[in-house]
Amino acid sequence: MSKPDNRADNAAHLQEHIENTESNLQETEAYLDEHASELGASEQQNLQAKNERRRQSLAGFEEELEDES
């Protein structure tokens, strides 16, 4: 038997995802600002690419949150 589809707390979960993703994005940017000279070019590119994916995820989360509201 499958679980019932309870979407009552979707907005709260989405908000939590947004906050966590924003925090991770900011931490990575601060890390890059502080340690850029110590990192190799490929590691910098990887972290920048990861942050770009986070920005895309944030846009998606925010759209979903608007739909839930």
C-alpha cells in the first residue's frame, strides 16, 4: 500500500531547500574569495560551475514555492 500524497508542508520544505542552497552558494563564494590563489584553475572552475547549478536550482525552487503559495 502506498503512502498518501501529503503536500501540506511542501512550502516549508521548499523554503528550507532555498535557505540551504543559498547558504552553500554563499559559503562557496566566500571560500573562493579567500582561497582563490591557492586553488588550481580546474578546481576554481568546478566550484564556479557548482554555484551556477545552485543558482539554477534556486530559480526552480522559487518557482515551485510560488506555485505552492
